[in-house]
Amino acid sequence: MTDKYALFGKPVSQSRSPFIHSCFAAQFNQVIDYQAILIAADSDFLADVQAFARAGGQGANVTAPYKEMAYQICRQLSPAAALAGAVNTLLFLSDGSISGDNTDGIGLVRDLERITSLNGKRVLLIGAGGAARGCILPLLESGINALTLTNRTLHKARHLCELFAAHVPAEVSLTSHALAELANDYDIIINSTSAGLGGELPALDARVVKGSLCYDMVYGAGLTLFNQWAFTAGAKQVHDGLGMLVGQAAVSFQLWRKQTPDIEPVLTQLRLQLEQA
């Protein structure tokens, strides 16, 4: 019988996860059944996940807006998921319980490492929502020298600093600053907000990004709004989050299948699809 996996979310019609995981399986001469399942109503989430598990599902991904709900239904949590307060990867255990992990941050770090060395780098993370929270621990453990959190509402960034204070390696600095206080002190600037999808930009002085590598977690056919702005402002490089998407999927696949897929050919195919769309 074909192994069954799924993505739960709303919406899911445009999800690239079924394609990504089918490509990963093909690398090992395997075929899997990976479905994108729309949650019609928030109250259906738990029942839909349980029904999928009872029907033979072995694991699942969870996307917005259900990552926090997924966290609540897990009996076991990885350290990354526990700190993130959100789960994007479910593993259905033989005793009927659910184990949860958060692979978003590892996916981000692996994509950044594909682009540049993180060793000793000074990193600015814009945003203090779920996307940022899921990436802080992997960033702190990646070999960077300093991580600065900033957000439109500073108290949220400060709260994240407090939340992760006990998990900061001795050689790493974790601080928070208001957007208006930032200087041109960063090697890498990561935008974790989705403001660009609504035509908005973070209230960031253009001088802050000059000479930096800028990374936007969202992706598209061309430059994202944030990356357009950063490039015009003098960023050394700009990259979008397509590699993060494939990277986090690869970690999920590895957790389920105990095999490590090669993300490069899948990333190349996805980029080509975006350009041709």
C-alpha cells in the first residue's frame, strides 16, 4: 500500500507541497500519496487530522492558520516546536498519539547556508510573529555572532528575547531594537513579515540594508516587494523564501522517511515553474 501523507491548511489549492514531496520520493525510487487537504472550518481541524491518521496516514504538514492548533494536539514536541509554540510537521505514532516538530527554522538556516556562510555573522530578523518565532532557535544555533530582533511593536520583539534568553549560546548576542534605532550593522537581514503581500514595507531606513544580504521569507515569480526595495537601497544580495519552503519540506521528509533528499533539483524545477507561470 502506498504511504500516505498530507498538508492541512486553508487555503491549500496553490500549495507546492504535493509536488515537492513527490519529487523527494522519486529520488529514492519511491511513490507516496501526498494530498493537500482543505480545513473547511477551524473546528474541523482535530477531527480531520485524526480521520486521516485512522485512514492510514503516516505523517502530515500543517500550514497557516493551523500551526498553533497543531501544537495543541501533540503529545510529544521537539525542542524547536516547544519554543516556537507552533508545529508544521506531524508524525502519527503507533500508540495513536501525535508527535510534532517545527522545521521552518531549520529550512531557513539550510537555505541561508546554501547561499553564504553563517559563521560569525550579525543577523537582523524583522518581525515577531509565528514565522520569526519558529526561526530564532535554529538561527541562534547556526554559528552566528549576533541576532537582533525588531518589530513594528517593539514589546513583541522584547518578549521573544525574554522567551529565548535561556537558549542563547554563550558566544551569541541576542538583542531587540526599535526599527527607528537600527544602524547599518548587519551582514544578513531577514524579513519574516508578510507585509509585502499587502503592498507594505517595514518602516526600515534604507541605510540599514546597504551592503547586506537581504532575505525575504515570502517568494514569487520575480523580486518580492521587500527585495525590490532592498536592492534599490543598495543590498549586496537579495533572496526569497522558495529555498526555505523546499528546505523545511526536506526536513519533514527526513523525519517521516529517514532519508535525506537533495533539494537542489527540486528548487530548480520550482523556480522554473514560477518563471513560466
